[in-house]
Amino acid sequence: MQKVTTWAGLDVHAERIVIAAMEGQGREPEIRDIPNDPKAIRRTFQKLATEAYELRCCYEAGPCGFELHRQLAGMGIVCDVVAPSLIPVKAGDRVKTDRRDASKLARLYRAGELTTITVPSAEQEAVRDLVRDDVRKDLTAARHRLGKFLIRHGHLYTQGRKWTRRFWAWVSKLALEREGERLTFEHYVAEVQHFAERRASLDREIERIARTEPYAAAVGRLSCLRGISTLSALALVAEIGDFRRFQSPRQLMAYLGLVPREYSSGGKEKRGGITKTGNGHVRRLFVEAAWSYRHRPALGERVREALKGQPPAVVEYAHKAQVRLHRRYTRLVSRGKPSQVAVTAVARELCAFTWGIMTA
């Protein structure tokens, strides 16, 4: 019997993997249910590979990560990871099971209807986990809890900005009479200080990694742009990887969900807010960086330091970005656009400038 290509859709869970394998143009898949264990995976897929002319597998990106992809790739088996949000869905389909999900993936994969993602290397994924701001979110939440606690009990700080040395000196002088209030207050203070120390430690590690290869050159270039610090630059490199895989800046904008929605039909065009698809972490970094372009072009201490040793073309490009993006923001605001809308538009163009500086 002649061997044909086998298309396998995998529904991956922490404990089990359901495999739907379709031989050639067959109509019904063969279903297998195996433990999510390296030995079981190796044994099963070695058998499938020997029975097929070519074995091609796919599964959805999700909380189980990319270890399955790396194991199958190490065995010489083609394995694609697909974007869950771009999988076609039938409007009337109301039944969802692991077997049906795996079969659906196999059929769509064979038909070429799935959108694959770029799988990061193990090192790149490790850096990406480091720069994602879980500790910063925890610190912000802890600060909010302490601040609201102080307000509830009548302690309002009016001497300037919070979380400065002057603020902490004021906090240290507070006297709470009730034991329950005092214990809660001490807990909140200790929690804020704990997360602040963790953030400082992580920032030092991130600075160290950013100065090593293969990140130093890319981080150095991106840091020349206003609003993009070392942390943001390393996050962009870790999350996006090779900027050259996008043929144009518009592709990168669409990948990050920074392009407007569009509902056009019957000669009518209607556009809305941005799509917000793709990598939300990187999209947020661009939006936060875009706020700095409200101010007139200027070289702050951080940007001046980043520009040292860079080629003249990069220096000129960074200055061009400052001038254009500030002008873009002021024009939109002068036309009555809300500042949030103007900043989002600036973030979209800043995305294009990062693509340009990384592909030049």
C-alpha cells in the first residue's frame, strides 16, 4: 500500500493529548488519546511517522507552551503551532469536545486554513518570561491597597508625589491606635517594600542580560527611540524576535492589533477602534511609550546615553521619529481628537519606526 501524507491535529492538555490523524484525503480521522508524557509522545509519534509518507502535526498555542513542538521537531517531525483566535468557527457549531477539536484542527490544517505562529527558541522564551511585568503588576496592586487603606483611615498625604523618600518618612511616623489597623498597615507596608525590592533585583538582571549577546545590538538601537527604555527594548526583542519576518511595518502593526477595525460592504466603509489582536503585551509597551511624544522633541539623559556609539544614520532616524511623532500628536489633538486616540495613532507610527530602525 502506498504511503501518503498524514495530517494530525492535536488537542493538548496538561495531562492528556488527543490526536486526530487523517491519511491523505481520507474523510474520517483516526483518534488516539495518550498521556502528555515525553515517553508516550515519542512512542506514539514514531509509530505514526513510520506508517506515513510524511507526518505533519499542529496544535493550538496555549498554556501548555512549546515543549511539545520542540520535542516533535527534535524527532524530525513537522509540527506547527497555530493561532487560536484565527481558527475558523462555524456559526451553528455548539458542541465542543477534545475529539471534535482535534478532528477540526486536522481538517483545517490539511486544507491550509490555519495561521501558524513563530515559535520562540527556549532562550528567547526564557527572556520573554523575565521581562513580562508580573512583579510590576503585583507592586502596583500592593501600592493601591496601601494607598486606599490610608485614605479610609483618614491619613491623606498632601506633600507631593507618593512612593518617594519623603512619602515613606511620613508613613513611618504614622501612629495607628487599634491593633487590627496597625497589623494590617504593617502588612501592607511590608508587601509594598517586598515587591519594590523584587522589581529592583529584576531590573538589575534585565540590564545585565540586555548588555549581552545576542541582545546588545538590538536593544542599543531600540533604546535610541524616545519612550523605549532598556526594559521595553529587551521586551520587544524577546517578544517579536526577528523584525525582518514582517515584510512591511503594516504587517507588524496588524500583528500587534494596532490597525483600525473595518466593516466595509456594499459600497460603504466604516472603521472603528484598533483590532487589539495579537500580542497585547507589546501593544501596551508601544502605547505607553507613545505618551512621551506629547512633549516637544528633546534629548533626555537616557536617550543621550543610548545614542552614544550609534551610527549617524540611527541618530538621525531617532531624531526624525521624535519630530514626526510629536507633530502627529499635536495635529490630532488640535483637530479635537481625544488624547487617548491621538496616542494610539502615535503608537501605531512608533511601531513602524521600530520596524525601520531594526531592518535598516
